[in-house]
Amino acid sequence: MALDVIIADFDKYKVYLGAGLVFIILTIGGVIKYRRYIKEKRKKIGLFLSYKVFKNK
């Protein structure tokens, strides 16, 4: 009996559950990409700063 209610609720809210799952996956992917972008940016800034330091000496 309870299983039928769960299945009926799942069919009723399937679209919302799917949208929530897609949102979570895209959020995780965006966070990973953003962290990678920040890491590359820090690396470039570090290279730029070290270049300026050595150029001034």
C-alpha cells in the first residue's frame, strides 16, 4: 500500500525531481569549472608577478 503511494507521488512529481537533479548536477559542474578557472588565474597572476619582480632587478 505504501509503495503504491510512493510510486504515485513519484509519477506526480517526476518533472520536479528531474529538474532538481539537473540543477544539482549543473551546480556541481559549475563549481568545479569555477575552481579550475580560479586556479589557472592564480597561476597566471603568480607568473606575472614573478616576471615583474625579476624584470625590476
